Amino acid sequence: MSVANGFPFQWVNHLATLEFFEFLSSFLVLPKRKVLFNRILNRETKNLNTLRDEKLINDQIGIVLAFDGWKNILN
């Protein structure tokens, strides 16, 4: 959700966010901001790159895919 909407990861640690998820369910535990953008985002990026490469290697037709990267609007 953060990447798709261009949100900074700071919203994860905000008190209002924590209270909202506590209201939804006390069993929901959000990852901390650094865990989200370091471990989780990096792992998912590797998974998507691997999946993309597998699909391109096994493509019988030879279609080329182009992707637009996510930009950090603050930098």
C-alpha cells in the first residue's frame, strides 16, 4: 500500500495508525518502519524480480515488458 500510493513509511509508526489497527483487531501487529522498508520491501522486490525473470525466460512469444519505477517524491 505504501509503495502503490507513494506514502512514506513513517505512517506505520504514527500513533493514529497504531490506534486504528488496535481498533480493527488487537491481534494485528504492524511491522516497524525500518523492518518494512528494509527486510520486507527488499524481499518482495527480489521475489518480483525473480518472477519477472522466470516469465521472460519462459516466454514463447517474445514480448518485452517495461515497468515504471517508484519514485521518492521527497528526494
